[in-house]
Amino acid sequence: MHTATKLILFALIAACNHREASQTTTTSAERKLATPATVGTLEVVATFDGPMPTGVTVSHAGRIFVNFPKWGDDVQFTVAEVKNGKPEAFPDMETNRGFVSVQSVRVDPRDRLWVLDTGSINMGKTQPGGPKLVGIDLDTKKSFKTIVFPPDVALPTTYLNDVRFDLTRGKAGTAYITDSSTDGPNGIIVVDLDSGRSWRKLHDHPSTKADKSFVPIVEGQPLEGLSIGSDGIALSADGKTLYYCPLSSRRLYSVSTDALANEKARDPEVKDLGEKGASDGLESDAQGRIYATNYEANAILRRKTDGKFETIAADPRMLWPDTMALSVDGYLYFTANQLERQAKFHGGRDLRQKPYVLFKTKVDGTRILTK
């Protein structure tokens, strides 16, 4: 073999050996890289390849209900029951045609489903008769109560977001609802379930407003254009305290329900409970603790009775944990809907990747079942 040829051959062999060594070194180094820490054990309950879900609730018998607001996706039905991992229109398609756009569903302590209809398409202006609260019997699948909010309660700018029930207050119980308006007054709406009468409290109160200086960091990027007021809501186990938080904020607030339920009373004193992270949904348990999603950290935190927080779940797959619901057997259900990837936050580019997910994780807390 010619000397020059031998040199070229030797060089090629050396290069190949170097490349193989480099690849081996890189692969070895990659194996040693740290991995993201996770907390809790997540179970996938259902996946959704259609519109994005927001709310979830679970009946005493374990039936699961979700909803799909009309934010631009093709929504065939806005309220569904999850059966065998798939959503089916609930109670039926005809009833769904009577809903405008549902943001939240909630099973009350008497095991009845309540549907919170925003009356708003794409978070736009409402029309009289649109915003309403509808109670549905789970056995008969028939509506037993429809409460339509008057225009001075559900304003044209109102966006009904989430609801909690105290069936021990008043003849038929009391409901509390957050108004998450993006371009109007925020506040808390109180509903007497017997008479159907409703009124606004903390109307445009600073604690219900979006923090104008707030810029969340989600998936490592600033999320510009998110300015939403009172959103998450939870009721204490004894029914005496209502907890709430703006979506565009990291703070948690509480207020006495005695003052909220008194229509004529002045606005009650609000307690600022400090920072809890940026949250969408809130939930409470019978042990007196408050759960808060953290959409910046792909996590769920829990505020203990001493005011300190602990992490219940954390996982990179929890892309925008939204609404939570505790079941009677101690599972915490929650939707992860990639809200931060919507086109309106990315110059018109929809970055969401289906499927969206309904998770559950086992916790040492139980659902409040006060009658």
C-alpha cells in the first residue's frame, strides 16, 4: 500500500475512533444528567383530543364530570360526563344546546351537579338571560333549579368563573361565585339558592383585581397579556371563611362568609394571607386545608392549618393545572389544559399539543360533605 494511502487510512481510522469515543463520552455524560424532581404519583384518568377542558367535579359515587368553554375550539357539547376515559354530553345534547359556554361544574354536598354558564363566548360581552347557574339531578338527569343572574349582578363584562356551595346557610343553601372579568369590575357574587336572589360583594375591590405589575413565567417564558381578576375560590370546612385569588397574582385572600351573605351589610374586611404562587384553581378539604394549583411550577400546593405550604404534586406533565376537585375517597382530580400555549399569548400561533389531560393523585385529605 502506498505510504500516502496508509496515512490517509490511519487518519480515517483515528477520526472514527475519536468520533466513537466522543459519542460514548456524550452518551455517558447524558446518563449522568439530573432529571426534574417530581412529587406525588399522578394517574391519568382521561385524555381529550377535542376542545380544552377547564372544570372537573366528582360525584359521591365517583362519576366524573368536566366542561369545555367556548374559547375558539370546536365545542360540540360544553358539559360532559367522562365514561371509560371519554367525554359524553351530559345530561344530553339537547340540554347542552341551552348552555352558552360553561366554565365550571361542581357537585354539591347533596350529590347534585351544578353548571355555571358564563353566558359569554370567547370571554366576550354577555346578554341578559345568558349568565346562569343550573342544578341537575344526577339520577334523573333533569334540571331542578335554574337561577338567571340579573344585569346588575352579572354585568355585560362579567365572566362567571368558579363556584362553591354551603348548603347549611339559608333555607336551601348559598353559592359563592368569582367574577373574572378581563375588562370590567371583578368581585364575588353571592346567591341564595332558595329564592334565586343574587348580589355582588367586594365589587371592584383591590383584592379581586389583577395585579397590574404581575408577569408570570410559564415554561420558562414571560406570559404577556394575562390580566384576569378573581378566579380560584374555596370554602372552609366550617363554612365561615371564603378563600379566593386573582388569576393574575400570587396572593391568597380570605373573607368572612357571614358578611358576604348579608346583602345589606357593607363590604367585609379582607385578609391578605400572603403569597402562595400563581394559581388558577383552589380547593379545600374536611381537614381545614386549602389546595392551590401553581401554573408557573407545574405543581399543586397545600396550605396547612398553620399557614405553611407543602407540595402535594409536581410534574412537568402538569401543563397549566387548572381546576381541582376532591373525591370522597381521597383523590384530588385536576385538569391540565395548556392554557399558556393558547394562540392569544403567542402572536396568533396555537402551541397547544393534544391531548389535554385529566389527572388524579391520592392525598390524605377528604372532601367536605357538610349537608
